[in-house]
Amino acid sequence: MRLRLWMVGIALLFASCDNGAGNQPLRAEDSFWTGPLACLLYGVIAGMVTGALLFHLTGAKPEKKAGSDDRDKEIKEARRAAKQAEQELADREVTLSAAKNECRVLQRKVDELERLIQPAIAEQTMEETASDQVAAERTDRHYFLQPTTDGRFTPAGAVAREADALYELRLLPGNNEEAALSFIDTPGNVALAVQNEASWILVACERSNIATASTRSIRTEVPGRAARKEGEWVILQKARITYQ
């Protein structure tokens, strides 16, 4: 744009000089304002004025470089992406804060539930401990209804409950292969045992007196002894009993 303005000014300059000095010979009586120098000055002034007018009319706006529009667009996109990222971060912070509040509420509920059920848990623990102790004590005991005729207690004669048994074999401390033999005084079984005394009582016990029609219980005075052999208990020493 500036090059075009200077070209217009130079053209006007030559035109002024040609009109003022080329067509008429210089005369001595001509004054300075009508001579060649004045024409030259007029051309320069006219060129400058014309250039100034054209510069004003065209706006004198700086030309943009080829890639400036693309860079402006990239800057705008980057700013928009940054703003969007900031908004997403703010939303996530709000969500995180809400989640933390919810966790605190749930933790308070859990603490309250634990406080309420703690007595029940303690009681249940005590009951389980007592039950385990009883079970541990019971594992050293074996119950049988009656022995075989040759003085053995076999798995076929074993019972699970003490109330259903006539004999108890209690393991000796630190010895799982020998047990103390005792007669269980179960009221419901005494009468039936006395009726079958030879096979139910005398095979495993030595009596200190004679049973009578009034006998209601059988007491073990001295426990006998039995040993485990091949899954069975063999009577080594009979228990001493008394009819009462």
C-alpha cells in the first residue's frame, strides 16, 4: 500500500515539472513562484497531499500475516477448552464433596449400629466360648449302651447322648488310648439293665451287693479301665458298682 502511494506521488511530481518547465523556456523576468523550481515544489506538495488522502481513505490498516487467523482460532479453542476443563474440575469437586459427606453419614450409622449390637455380640461370644469349652470336654468322653459278651465296646453299641447310655469311657489325661470305665446311673435305664444283669452289667462291672426288686439306682464306687484297640475299646479292668 505504501509503495502505491509513493508511485502516485512521483507521477504527480513529474507531471508538475513537465507542465511547468518542459513546455515554456525559462525567462529572466519570470518570478520564482512561476519558475521550474516552483513547479517542482508544487509537484512534491501535490504528491504528499495525494498520498495522505489515499492513506486516509484506505484506512492504513496493517496487513495480517497468512497464519494469524489460524493462530487466533487455535487460541480461542484453547481458551474454550481450558474453561471447559475448569468447569469439569469444579463439577468433580462438588461430586467428591457430596460423596465424602455421604461416607461420613454412613460411617455414623455404622458406628451407631455397632454400639447397639456390641452387647449382643459380647454375649454371643461368651456363649460360643462356653459351648466350645463344653464341646472340648465332651470330646474326651465316649458313651455306650452295653458291651459285647466278650467284654468289648464296639462302634455298633455307641450312642451320642449320655441320657441314652449306660456306660461312659472318659479318656485319661494325656492318653487317648486308655479310658476310665464308669456305669451311668440313668433312672430310665436302670430297671432294664437289672433285668438283663448278666449281659448288660456283669460283663463290665463287679457288684458289691445283690440287686433287689427295690433297686432304683446303680452307683460306681471304683471306675474300671479300658484300652482302645483297632477302633474298639477292650475292658482291661471292670468297674465296681453298688445297687441302691
